[in-house]
Amino acid sequence: MYAELSDTLIAVVEALTPPAASGVHITEAEIDLPLEISGAEYQGKLIFLASPPHTIWKSGVLPHIHRSTLRIELEEAGE
């Protein structure tokens, strides 16, 4: 299933969020992941859709894959 690229990236970030009671705080993360990305038109606007490449494992067909790197860092507010 394809979702909007923004929703896919938000889900990846949320997957890294530890439970509040765990006491774990993530200050930096770098994720390399393959994504199937395509463009579409929705209500007259161009949107990008993305999904992990499920078709590789289910069908053996190798679709066009984009290697993606997402880097997140905690920054202190400037004074």
C-alpha cells in the first residue's frame, strides 16, 4: 500500500519513539531504507507516494527502488 511520502516518513520517525516510561531519549538517528516512490495527481496537485518495497519479497519482481537516508538530530535553541 502506498501512502503519501510525508506520512511514510512520519511513520518511520514515530517507529523510533520509545515509550515515555522507558527513560530512553533518542537525540540522533540515521536511517537507510529502500522506498518505492512514485508521483500522482490528487485533486489537481502533484503528490509523492512512498512505501517500503513489499513487492520484492512477495512477487520476486524488482521495482524501481530509491535508497533513502533520513537523518534526525536534536538541536538546542539559539539564544
